[in-house]
Amino acid sequence: MKPFFKNQPKYQVSYKHDIGDEVYFMYMNGVRKAKVTNVIIKKSKKAIDIWCVIDKNPCGEMHSKTFRDEELYRTKTELLDSL
């Protein structure tokens, strides 16, 4: 019996930020800094979306936010240059 998924294309997804990285982002008209706690990859027919979950509160996940990978920057100067 032949495998059903034999000729499926293989994708390689790369993203800028790993779990545990400190990133800078804009939130409520201010520059904020937090750690990436989770990376979500969503695939649709048209594109692959990469979302990063950040946790602003180290005491728990109550104040976690989700941003696109393009909205997060490694340094504050990169963030300010993109504006």
C-alpha cells in the first residue's frame, strides 16, 4: 500500500524570536519590554502566520499578549528606527 501523503511539499518555517528572548514592542503608545513565552505558527492556504505570546507579568499568565513576529524587536533602537 502506498502512503497517502507521499508527494506533499515540505516547508521550513523560520522566525526571529525564540522562547525566553527579551523583546521590545509598542503597546498603548509606549515602548514595552517582555519575554517571549510561546510561539504559535498558523498555516492557512495563503500564508503562514507566526505569532509570539509575551508575558508582561512574571507572576503568571494573566497579562499575556499576542503579537506578530514582525511587531517585536530585539533592541529598543531597532524599534525606534522602524517608526
